[in-house]
Amino acid sequence: MGGATETFYSVIRRQGMTRRSFHKFCSLTAASLGLGPLAASSIANALETKPRLPVIWLHGLECTCCSESFIRSAHPLIKDALLSMISLDYDDTIMAAAGHQAEAILEETRAKYRGRYVLAVEGNPPLNEGGMFCIDGGKPFVEKLRSMAEESMAIIAWGTCASWGCVQAAKPNPTGAAPIDKVITNKPIIKVPGCPPIAEVMSGLVTFITTFGKLPELDRQGRPSMFYSERIHDKCYRRSHFDAGQFVEEWDDKYARKGYCLYKMGCKGPTTYNACSALRWNGGVSFPIQSGHGCFGCSEDGFWDKGSFYDRLTTIKQFGIEENADQIGMAAAGVVGLTVAAHAAVTAVKRLTHKPDRAAHKSKPS
Amino acid sequence: MFGNDIGDRARKLFAAVDAKPTEWSIGIAISYAPVRLWHWVNAAAILMLSLTGYVIGTGTPAMSGEASGNFLFGYIRFAHFSAGYVLSIGFLLRIYWALIGNAHAMQIFWVPLWRKCLWREVYHEIRWYAFLTVEPERPVGRNRLAQLAMFFMFTQTITFMVVTGFALYGQGADTDSWQYKLFGWVFSIWPNSQDVHTWHHLGLWVIVTFALVHIYAVVREDSWRAGASL
């Protein structure tokens, strides 16, 4: 597959892209990363001179939506460029090779680019029953993951599956599916959560790594801060309705038609770190809230297990019942209130019956 | 070292409290001006926080007119955050007062759970509230059961609310803010902040429950005393 001396630029030109389009791509990428005007030429320079970054793309338990998203990165020309930018040496979903030929590439990359390739993982490994719930190339996927991670430079955990566990790790999680950072602990892991992640976030991240030859700054949760430092809520175009106290009360009411805030409809924008409200989807066309539906919080940890997507106060399962904080709290306060009332009544009765005693007690303090 | 110092101090202070005879004066427990002042500022802040917090959790009925002409939810959140600052600063000053003040000031922060006599007194207080004994051992202001309730329901909950509150505030204030830097570790415990919202909201109900019992116990004590002195 990819030779070590081939640069991105030579691949791009070979694929028939003009130099003009190439520079357009560089400027667009610089702009989308929020870099200064000079960064476009640095990106161009890097792509022209640096050898391509070998990438091994593994698939565990997943739905391939990350790949689907990635190959739709904003612009068709950019898509082509990105598939060539990295030397995607192995990706069983879209590669031509199959069977033993494909598996041989893994061994070759492991030996040839020891410590210099990036391992991109889409999906996650199930750990129960020795990993038998996901067999890949005749072996449990978890073994393949461990062996490829051993010699890699860094790991990109694509999507919520690899970052947090997602649907296959939702309760009760019969296969024991676990996010990558629970399995691989000795390598830098970049989490790119989202179900799927935004195409431009994925291509932007790859561009950053190939351009600067280093990993981006990560936040507390291990996500690249350039895309995950703000919540959907912080840049939501409906934010003014939130601050004004204008909320949709029911789907399809007049407030929904007016485009009010979806807070009461259970929108998870206030608790979800992602770039949807800034970058949007499908080349900047729209994002869920713009299409009239609240955010699911798909890029957050355990989003399948946090109760309904349509409730503001989500249910608490820790008590073995599915009630939200208000229901639990009101019940507790109610019980205590009744107890207090009953106690007050008994006190009053006792007071009346014990009056003579108390007078006697007064003379001898305890 | 420091811990030991506090331990010694607290032991001495409690010895002083124990040595004092029980007097029928609720005032003695909270008669000290700073604690009294703190109590009412704190109560007002809690009232404001509870009301605004409940509304923030449920949302307001829709306001008519343009978004540019309204800022209702913004004002509610502003009130919540301001009251949160008042409560937090008050709580810090209260801790300071506990360290330099008298034994009573220390009570809600220091519960010697390992002391047998504490449990004996708690047992006695439970019996008193269960109408099984006629006289309480100490007035409500400093009985051991009240102290336990204060420590577990008030002190702990308020600490939890301050920490989670600032963590959630830090999310809005940006990840570069001091609030996020200081309290962001909360999201290492609950990576999905929806959980933090849920627990913070549940904390409101713990405080409400506490307030119910607290107010009842005080009113009952007051009227009992009034009855006794008649």
C-alpha cells in the first residue's frame, strides 16, 4: 500500500485535483480550525513535504456511521483529498483487499511503521466470554485491537462507541462492550465522540495531526478541545429564546412553529459538548435543533441510559425505580411533611395531658 | 498536625459545652451575632436558590413577544447564580467562624461519631421525639440528634450543592473559567453533566426536607418552652 516517501500533495495531484483546489482546501481547513491567515500556507507546505501518515482503521462493534459521516466530509473534492491525505493502509469496510491479503497489511504496517502509525478505532470491543461476541479475521476483535495498539503512535477513538461505549454498552450490556480507554491504557487516546461525529470534525482532526505532526490539545475527557470545548447550548441559534423564557411546550404547537427553545422538550444541548451548533451537518446545511428536534446528547457518556430523550429532568435509576428528581423529592418531602404534621398533633395531645407533670418537672431541672 | 489541632480544640470545646448545665434557652446556641446573621442570610439565599432552581429545572410558561424584548429566564438564572455566590461566600465565612468561634460554631462541621456518649444522647433524643421520655437532654439548639441532622442533611448537602453548582456554572462560564478549573473534577466523576444536573436537583429536595424538619423542630421547641414557662 502507501509508500513512505509519498507526500499528500503528490497523491492529490495524481488524483487529478488542481493546485487551485488544493489551496482552496488548505484555506478552508485553516478557517474551520480557527487558525490565522498564515496557517493555510503552513498546511499547504506540510501537505507538500511531509510523508503521509499511515493510518490503520479498525472496526469493532459498530454501525459504520462514523465511516459514513467521514466520507461525506463537506465537499466532494475535500473528501477525495482527505482519503488521500492519510495513507489509509487498512480499513476493512472500504479497502479493496480482502481475506489474508488484508490481514497481511496489518502485520506489514505494524513492522514497517513501528510507533509511527495512527490507530483509528471505530466501534468497541466486547469483553465478556473472552471477546467472542465480535470476531474479526478469525480472532476476537479485542486481541486485534490490543496487538495493533501496542505499536501505534496514538489512537483515535472515533465516535461514541469507541469513546464511551454507546448503544452496545447500554444497560444491561450483555456482551460487556467497553470503550477503548478501558482496554488500552498506555497510549494517548483522542476521543471523538458523536453518533456519528461531524464529518468536518473528523477530517479537521486528521488535518491537524498531519499538519502539525502532533496531537491536538485534549480536554478533561480526552476530547480535542478545539471541537469539544463548548456545549451545543452555548452556540445555539435558539439561545435567545432560552434566555427570554420562550419554550416549546408540545411538539407542533405554535411555539414550535415559531422556533422557540426546545429546553422543556428535553433538548440535551445544555449538557452536550459538540460542535453541531457551530459547524452543523451535511456541509453546514442544518443540525437537529435547526430541524426542530432537541439534541439527544449523542456525544455524551452513556446517553442511552440517561432516561427519555424528551424529558428535561431525566429519571434516576439508582433507586431501583424510574422517577425523576422532582418526583422523588416531592414524595420524600410529602412523607416528611405528613410525619411532621402527625408528630405535631401528638405533641399537642401530650402537651395537654402532661401539663401537671411539666409543672412538677419545672422545679427540678435535669 | 492541623487535623490533630482541630481535634484537640474540638475536644476541649465540647468538654466545655458538656460541662455547662443544660439551660432552657434556645438563644444560647445561636445567640452569637455572626452565626445569627449568617443563619438568616443563608436562609434567604436558600429560599431564593430553591425557588429559582425549581423553575430552572422545569422551565417557565412561554413569554409572548420577541426574544429581544424578554430576558425572563436570564433574570431567573442570574438570581440563582447571585444567590449561589451569597450562599457560598457565607458558607466560607461560616467555616472561618467555626475555626475561630466557640464550640457551638463548630457543631455543624464536627461530629465525633466515634464517641459513645454521642450515640447515647442521640438515642435519648430519639426517645424524646418518640414521646418515650419526658425531658430532652439538651435544648434543640445543641442536642446531638439535631447536630447529626445538621451535619448530614445541611452541611454535607450544602457542600455538595456548592461544588456541583459551581461545576455547572463553569460549563456556561467556559472551560477556561476559574469555576471550571476549580470544580471541573466533578465531571471526572460524572462525565455526562446531565447526571450532575439531576443530582444537583435532587439536592434541592434534600434541603427542602431538611428545612421542613428544621422549622418544625424549632417551632415545637419554642412553643414547648413557652408552654413550660406558663
